Amino acid sequence: MRTTMPSDDPLSYQRLGERVAELRAQGICPTCHDLATGELFGVQSGILDDDRFRVALEQHPRARGHTIIIYKPHRDDFTELTPDETSALFGLATRVANALKQALGAEKVYLVTMCDGTPNHLHLQLLPRLPGEPIGSRRFVAPRGVLEDGERLATAIRAALEQGAS
């Protein structure tokens, strides 16, 4: 998973962190800013993008298939969701997790939300565990890599999602 960053890649991970800190210091939600401008993450390996959700592969993944689900309306964390919003978000997370299992052969998909910082924007992280990988939460803090074969991987996940992976 670790390679050199392509020259057309969006902000380097270090520069990304600096820019996010700048935006937060100004009281600007980095996720809302990126949804409006595309400045931070650029073109992503997208899986789904509609009025309420953006699902894409993490550009600096902790595991192969590390996927981010963004709920587009601004919410600081999941406790601010209405019951209908909760159902829609976690229903989508379940469908995407099943698509990850099908497309990657994952044995398990961990769901994480770490809504820290001010301002923050609710997003879910899905981290697949592939056959032979150790069980446990160490992957939540594993070193970040660089996304490889993002479009091919996103296409496979999208196809599994469209097939109604179960």
C-alpha cells in the first residue's frame, strides 16, 4: 500500500493537516469547505455521491479498502442525527460494508466514527479486515499509506453495491 505520492495527488498528508488546522482556526468546517470547493481532497476514488452522502476511498488509508462515508448536511457527530437520518446513514454503512466484503473478500468490516476537533463534520470510516490479518482495533491507529489502484477498487466496490451485496 505504501508508494510515493503521485504528483497529481491532492494536498500531501502533512499539508492537508496544516490546511485543516487553518480552516478550523477560522471556524470553518473542513468537510463543508471541501464539499463546496474540492480544495482539500480533490478528485476522489468515489463509490457513491448523491444529495445526502459521499462515499469514497480514503486517500491516506489505514487498511486496503478504508472507506469514508460523509453525511453531507453538517452534523458534529451522530448524536445530532434524527431517527430518519440515523436509519439512512447506518443503512448505507451496512450496504457499503457488505459491498466491501464482497469486492475485497473481507472477513469483517469495522465501523468507526471519531468526531474530534472544532468544527467537526460527521463521517463514518469503514476499515475492512482481510483474511489472515490480525483481529482487533490496532488498525484504527495503523500508519497511513497511500491509496493504490483507487479507481479499480472503487469500481469493484461500486459494482458490488449496485448488485445489492448482502
